[in-house]
Amino acid sequence: MNNPVRCLACGSDKPFDLFSLGRIPPVNGFSASSNSDNALPLDVRVCVNCWLCQLKEVPDPEHLFRDYKHFSSASKGNLQHLESVANTLVPDTPVAGQPMALEIGCNDGSLMELLRKTGYDCIGVDPAVNMQKIHEEKGLSVVHDFFDERLAEDLLRSKGPFELIVALNVLAHFPTFMSAFKGIRALLAPRGILHLEVADATETLANGRFDTIYHEHVCNYTLTSIDAVLRLAGLRGIHAEKIDTQGGSLRVLAVRDDSDVEIRETYRTLLERDQTEGVNTKEFYLDVKAKTEASISNLTAAYADFCLDEAPVLLLGAPARGVVMCNSTGLRNISNLHCIDDTPAKHGCVIPGTEIPVGGWEVVKTTGANKAILLSWNYRESMLSRLAENGFTGQVLIPLPETEIVTI
Ligand SMILES: [Zn+2]
């Protein structure tokens, strides 16, 4: 664990402590045991200089990402999102030869395959060495390392500048993100575009949706704090939009600060909205703290009520957010819970920090449960359909964005 005193983005010595979700094991640390011995504090702080909300203590990324159990292709909802992203990235600027694209945090290469089809020569970077075989089978060119300025120098020498750099849900994930942004600056072609997507704290944290806080999310960005980070790295934002993925995300396009690509009205409008909502004030974050504490307490009570008769209850999905939910509310203390997840590598394991077993969809029949809690609430429609397809009838508690119970 690293316990940096200074802000990870701007280096200011002015971050203030906001709240703690207690101690939780790494959210992708699935094994047959609860892994509670590896629990780490999950404490959040905010810098009053650049307004970046960040973890107070930062785990070593080597422990989190070298053997990574989350696969992009495991979720149908995520694959659909990647297809929609690839459709927005069809090269429209003619360049000599084939345009070069770099994907940072390419996971199992699902997006790279799509980009390749749209005409890019695509390079990926991902530290997960367990994905190497998948990349080889797909014929993808991937560097299995962490992306930073040093790696960017190597890539610049070997592959030249990139017309497109894509980073989906990755630039919040490691403490050396500033070095990554500077590496992106070094690799972008003069009119090259960075397409990044991150969870949006003004949608998640500001609405009591605390389950995006986990050790892999070193940063909880707002557009205001992304803007500060981009500037510090010699980049500038040109477009921003809110998208639905991950329970509320930001899509930001950025270019080199010396690029002649024009800024769009979308970027200015969303930045101004942040100002109006007071995102750059301490009061905003004190409100986040109050909403988080209220949300945890309300959900703990809702779970206890829902599971009162001790009959078997299904937990749908064991994503990172589900692990946080189980550990930070009273869920982990409730007995007779059975989790269903699509990732085969998680089957036979328990949810980290708990004794809750994880299996496949056969668990609907083996338990005969007629109650379920939707941990993957960001894939609500597809998860509810699959539950019905697998023969479930009964009640489903949906914790967020608003707590409700639906009947199937
Ligand atoms: Zn700062």
C-alpha cells in the first residue's frame, strides 16, 4: 500500500479526507476463500486545488491487474457498448497509409477486433498477462505492461504517432495516471484524438451510488477534474457527453494542446454545468459524503427486510461494484445467499470478503430461490431477461439507482 500525502494529479498538499467504506479485499481477487486477510482500507479524499476525488491509500497495481478476472467479452451489455464505441471511431480523416490506433487497457481485445474491422492498424496495452493467450489466438498485437511515459517512448519509436488513442474505464485505475496522460500526449499525432470514458462522479457519487468506489478506481472523476488533469498533461478537452454505461459515465475527447482541432460547444456546456452545480466546492463533496452514508444505511435496512425469512436469495452478478456492495452494506452478514455470474473464472469461488458462493445460471434451479438482488443493476434489462429465461419467478430487489422491488 502506498499512502501518498500529495494529490496524485496536481501535487498539491491540500487533499482533505472525505469518508471511508472500511476494509475490502481487492474486488477481482476471486478464490475459494474470502480473501479477507488481504482486505485494504477504502478511504476517499478530495483535492481542493484540482478537485480530483481520489483514494487515500493506493494498492500496488501489480497486485490488481496482472491476473485480471474481468473479461470485456463476458457481458453481452458491455459488448454492445463496445460496438457502439467502434461505430463512433470510424476514421474520417484521410491519413497516408493505414491509421494507427492504440487501446490502453485493451482487456481481452474485444474493442481492438472491432477497430481492426473499421480499418485501423491497432496496438493494445494491458498488464494482464493471463490474457496473453487470448490475444495470440485473436492475432492481436498487445504489449503486456502498464502504460506510462516510459512505454509511450518505446511505442513512439517503434510504431510512431497514433491518430486514435482509446482508453475505456482505465485512466482512473492506477496511481500513475498522470504519467499515462503525459504518455498519451507524447503519442498523439498532431490532429490525433484521445477517446476516454470514465465513471462520472456527478452521476454516481453525487447520487449516493457509492459502488463505483473500489481499489481499482484510484480516481472518481468529474469533468472538472478531468479537465484539470488534461491541462496538466499538455492536452485539452474538445468534446464531452454523459453516457449510461457503468451507472453513469463521461465520454471525453481530447487533443494535444497545440492541436488546431476546435473545441465543441458540448465541452464548454458540461464544464459550465459542473460550475453551476458547485462541483469545484467543498460543500459539493460534503453532500456526497452525506448521500453515501444515507445510501449505505438505507440499503442495509432494505436487504435485511428482503431476506427476513432466511429463504435462499440469488445475487445477480459479481462485478466489482457487487463486491463493494456486499462488503460495505449488511449483505455480507446475511446467510443463504447464492451469486450468479457469467464469468467462468469466478465459478467455484466466493465473493471477496464474504462466504457467498459464485456459480452460473444453473443456480436458479439448484436453489429454487424466488428472491433475487440485482448487483449488476447497470445491466438491468439484460439481467432480468436472463433471469426469466432461466425459469426464475418471484421478487427482485434492485438496489440502485433507486431502490425498488420488481416481480417476475
Ligand atoms: Zn489536486
